[in-house]
Amino acid sequence: MDRSTSVPRGMGEQSLTPGEQRILALMEQGQQRLEQRLQSLEESQKGTTLLLGSMDLRLTEVTLKVDQEIVNSKVRDRQLASAIQELREEQQERGIRFLAQIERSQQMTLEAMHQEMNKLRSEFSKRFDQHDTRLGVVEQTLERHDERLSEHGQALRGLHQEMSKLTVAVEHLTQAPRVAASP
């Protein structure tokens, strides 16, 4: 409230009754209190404005920190994704190298087994040829013995026939003089 609306003190205070003077004093006190209150509110508003400014600044700082942390997090996520991808690729390469090693090892083992089998086949073939040669010699020997046995068998049959003839002749001779002596 403005002092221009209030009644000036010097002008009519004497014509006012004590009740009016009291009301006037109360109004002045109320106006003073109101002005103090307005001043207090203005100071409070300034403090609030400063506090809001400070809070706004703090909010801006926190927002910047959050934004920076988001950026950092995205960078870390990309780095982590890149590291994971590198690990996957490295693992895949290791797997390929491991499989190639296993394949080479299997190939070498198979080649060694083929060489060993060929060596065994060769040795077996040599032994088989030796046994086959020995068997051939044994078969030839058996054939010669069989021929000799056949020859001996024929000779024995011939001797049997000869012996039969001789036995018959001897019997005939031994019987013939008896027949001649009997007449």
C-alpha cells in the first residue's frame, strides 16, 4: 500500500477521535507489517530464485554427468561388443587351427598305418611266396614219391604175378612128377 492513500499525520490528527487515531495507528502498523512482509517475501523470493538457479545449475551438471555417463556407457558397450567379437573370431580361428591339427594328425596316422600295412603285406607276401615255393617243392617231392610208389606198386604187382606164376609152376612141377610116378 502506498502512503498517499493514508491520511497525513500532521493534517488532521487533532480532529480525529481517539478511536480513529487508534484505528489509524493500527492501519499504519498493519501497513508497516505488510511492507515488512512484502520485503521479507521479496527477499525470500530472491533466495528461492537463487536456490532455484542453484538447483537448475546442479540439475544441469547432473544432466551433463548423466549424458556423459551414457556416452561412456555406449563407448564401453561398443568396446565390450568389439572385444567379444574379437574373442569369438579368435576362438573360431583356434577351432579351425585345432581341427586342422587333428586332421593333419589323423592323416599322418593313416599314412603311418598304410605304410605299416604295406610293410606287413610285403613281408606276408614274401613269406607266402617262400611257403608257396616250399609247398611247390613238397608237392614235387610228393609227386616223385607218388611216381616211385606207383612204379614200386607196378613192380610189386609184377612180382606178385611172377610169384603166382612161379608158385603155379612150382606146384605144377611138384605135382607133375607124382603124376608121372604113379602110372
